[in-house]
Amino acid sequence: MRNPSRPLSPHLTIWRWGPHMAVSILHRATGAALSIAGGIGLTWWLAAAASGPEQYARFMRVAHSWIGMVVVVGLSWAFFQHLFSGLRHLLLDTGAGYELRTNRTWAIMTMVGSAAATLAVWAYIFSARG
């Protein structure tokens, strides 16, 4: 039963898109990706380890293939994006950062920071491999 005196939520089409909206959507998407893809990967890894050396070797071949590397690098970016966005929300929960310019800057910094952290981690991993 709809109450006619109650205002309706505005549609997304009237809002002007900005970094804060992108970060909000990315926060939800990366959370879902981490739980679904991370859960599937963890389950596969544990099942392969429990199934013997042949299955574990098969898992490792896939994990070290180009598609496996894309997934792992993507999950690491998703982790950093979700982390930095969560920290941004933690600060917003204290009442700080609601000024438009500050909010926009923090939103942009979560995206830049997640890309930089991902690049730094993978540069370290690849340089350590020799």
C-alpha cells in the first residue's frame, strides 16, 4: 500500500555522476567479487590440496596461467579498492569529509590508491621472483 504523501526516491538519471558514486558502486562490486571469486578460488585450492599431487599441480598450472594471473591481480585490486573505500566510509562515519571537494578528493584517492597499491605489490612479487 503506497502512501501518496510520502516522497519517492529520485531516479539515478537525475543525479550527476561523480567519483563518489563510482566508489560507492565499486565498493559493492568489489565486495561481491571478493566473496564469490575468492570463495571459489579458496575452495578449489583446498579441494585440490586435499585431492592429491595431480589435482594440486593442475590447480597451480591454472593459477599460474595468464587467465589465473588476471584473476589474482584483479582480486588483489578488488581487495585494495574495497579496503580503501571501507576506510573512507569509516572516516565519513565520524562526520568528516562531507564537504563536496573533500568527498570528491577522497573518492578519487581510493581509486588511485588501490591502483598504486596493486601495482606496488605485484611489482614487488615479480621483482622477487627474479
